[in-house]
Amino acid sequence: MRLTMTVTTRFAPSPTGLLHIGGVRTALFSWLYARRHNGKFILRVEDTDLERSTPEAVRVILEGMQWLGLDHDDGPHYQTQRFGRYKEVLARMLAAGKAYHCYCSKEELDAMRAAQQAQKLKPRYDGRCRHARGPGPQSGRAPVVRFKNPEEGSTIVRDVVHGDVEFRNTELDDLIIARSDGTPTYNFCVVVDDADMGVTHVIRGDDHLNNTPRQLNMLLALGHQAPVYAHVPMILGPDGAKLSKRHGAVSVLQYQEEGYLPDALLNYLVRLGWSHGDQEIFSRAELVALFDIKDVNKGASAFDPEKLQWLNQQHMMRADPAEIVPQLRWQLVHRGIEPADDEALAAIVVAQRERCKTLKEMADNSRFFFGETVLLDEKAAHKHLTVESRQALQQLGYRLRTLPQWEASAIHAAIQTVAGELDLSLGKLAQPLRVAVTGGTVSPPIDQTLAILGRERTMARLIAAIG
RNA sequence: GCUCCCUUCGUCUAGAGGCCUAGGACAUAGCCCUCUCAAGGCUGUAACACGGGUUCGAAUCCCGUAGGGAGCGCCA
């Protein structure tokens, strides 16, 4: 036995539904904890439910984790590839008398449950086959395998977020660990896997808290040490109800499509149930340095898309524009727009990011930077492109055409000069100009906008607008 | 039904008996800045689920109640 155990955590999603932000947050907590302690992070796909698992869901898990940069050091493991191992452990438990065959039929079990519920009791297996009071092999049925849970005393789960939680063993029945067709069940696979893979810290949703004492008893029966458990609260929808498809965003990858930065999403998710003083914005490195699973709250929290948007913008404003460029490019290509060179895109990022919550919004609002012509918004044109303002634009056009340096400061000076000459407020010239070159009333500062647009496009659009 | 878990502004949270006339953030309202939209700055509205204890003193400790959630499957 090693004296110093490397901290080993795992994320073990089941590919029966698309990975959503709830799963991502547990993954994040596990990942952060492992990274914080220079430990190991394992990815394990729990696909024993052949019926409901889909390749699409597996793909989303893999791609989603990659997109978010939650890299694993081991895996991905697939439980369906470990059936041999489970059978082996199963046989060992049977041989050691830690598990037994149960020949009860589905009908008998249903009847038992119904009777218990009628008496307002918790439905649980009464252990008839364990004590040779059951049907036995002569029934001719293929048996299931049940784990012999302790019949007395209690099991205490030491949980770092909830504290010690005590379960009386009488509340726990002998769960089925292998089906009549021989395939192992979830609770058993988890135990075998966690033990085999050396998981030291089990971090998962608190919907598993009730399963834990049974898993713990199996682990102990197998001669293993109990890991540290941390059951983290779940995420609720914005309306406080359980998170579901109804709340939009089924798959994490949807956040990528909607133009969120991985670091922003992670930052948002980590703050659901965890905090560090009054700090709201965290870089990935800060999270790795500051996060501790012990500081996670117990209560469930509601997902707030507006705060996510705010954080996304904060991260966009702090990021190196060059890192955002590829993502903006992706958004633009998606819209059938011919992407400009990286330098121009970086300039657009800088000009736009303080007025966009997502890259999707940035791309939508940046369409006018591309293409030769621009479609004038009717209302805006009617209001701002008056006879008077067209004349002003014409005068400005003369000056811009011969401007020695096509850069924001020079452009700004030119606009100011013309406004001065015509005795117009800056706004009376800038707005018509904005409408003429962007087609609408909203854009980054007009001098920056023209600088990015370039002289050629600016002049062409100016001429078109003047008519 | 039984067992387990949870409960501070609309939302995310700070708070580990006196620092709390309960702090920050998002959202929201107003003001400032301003070529538009933003970003930014300032100001405001807004919470300890309820009831009992313990204590000189409770958001913080204990007990109930209510509400919410999870588990109880040959699902994971």
C-alpha cells in the first residue's frame, strides 16, 4: 500500500442523454480538484444500459469535454468493455459468500413491493433467497445475483460537503448486482471501477447520495478502503424547477454554437455553489489555484442565463483578441461570410466586444464589415439620411477621400472638422454617416468603424447613400 | 408511504454567536459619461422560510413545522 495516494477523481457520465451543464459542472469540480492537487482525472463512460445509450451522446461527452478543455489523464473507459472484469469480481463475491443467487420472479418481487407499500413501508427486498426461504434453483429460473448487505448496524457516509450522513442498514436491502442474463448493474460496476481505477475522491451529483451507503458496503466487502465522497448539489432551471430540455440548451455544445467562451461557461458554472469572497471573474489558472471541494454549498442553485451572458462578455473583454478570432471566424463562416484576415478580425473583436454578450451576437452585429454593399435600414435611412445630412456627408466624403492616413484618429479629426465647418453637432454628422456605412444606427465608435471598414468600402457606401 | 438531503435579496452568493442598521455580483430603476449601442462610474429598490428554545447576545447552535429535492428498478 502506498503511503501517499495521488488524488484521483473521475467523471462518469452515462450516455443516455446529451451532456448538459449540470453534468459539466460536476465534471468541472472533479477536474479542478484533481488539477489543484496535481492528481489524476479519469473519464469513464457508463454505457451499461445498452438500450438507452447512444453514440451521439458519447460524441457530445467527448467533444464537449474537449471544447471546455477538461482534459483527462486516463480513459475514456467504457464499461461495456469491462464486462469480463465484472464477471470475475462477481464470481469472487459469490465464492466468498458475499453475494448470493436469487430466484425470485419479477411477479413475486412486484407482489412483495405492493404488499409493503400497502403497509406504508419502504419497498425493499426481504432477503428470502438469502435465508433459503425463496424459490431456489428448482424453480428452473435463471437467477440474479444479490449483494449481501449488512443486516444490522448502520453505514456512515463521510461526505465533505454534507458531513457525516448515517443510514441504518435495515433501510438498505440486498440489491441486484447482476441481472438474470449475467450482465452487471450500475451500482456494482461503479464500485468495481472506482476500486480498480484507484479513485480516491468520488465527486458526483447529490442524487447519488442515497446510493452511496450500498456502494460503500460493497467496496468494504471487497476489501477496499472508502474513498472521500463529495455530493454536489444539482442545478435547477431558471424557474427553479429541475433542469430539462424545456429550458433550452440540451447539449453543452450548444453553448459553443451560441458563442460562449469555454472559460466563461466554466467560470459561471463554478460559481454555482462555490465562491471565493467577492470575486466573480476567475481565470482557469485562478480556479485551479483556489478551488476546494470543501467549500461547495449544499443547496441546489438555479441557472441564470443573464449572468452567464454578462460573464461571457467580461471574459471576451479580458481575453487576448487573437484567441477569440478563430471563434468569431467560425461564426462568420457559418453565416456564409467570407472571413477577412486575422488582423482585421482581431480589430473587429476589439471594437465589438464591449457591446456583445456572445460571439454569435458579435458576428450578427459585424455583418456590415463584410461585402461590398450594405442594406440600408429603412427607418434609419428615413430619419438620418435627409437632404441636409446628405450634403454634409458629401462634404465629409471629399475630405475622407484624400485623407493622408486612414486611421481612427485622423478620421475622427476629419469628422470633427467637417462638423465644425457646417456648424453641426458631432452627432448630427456621425449618425448619418453611421447609417450610410453600416446600414443601421448601431455600431462601434464611428471612427473605429470606418478605420476597420477601409477607405474603399467607406467611399463606395457613402456615394451609394448620398444617391 | 418510507429513508436521506436542502432552505440568506427575483437569481448566484458572503456570513462559521457579538465586526450585520445583513456585504458583493447578475437582473432592475435613476443619474453621470457620450457620435449610436455599449462598456464604465455613482445611487436606489430588494433577503436571513416559519415557530419554539439555548445564550447577556443568533442569519449563525438545538428542536419542531412548512416548502423543495433525491432515492426506494433485473435504469444509470
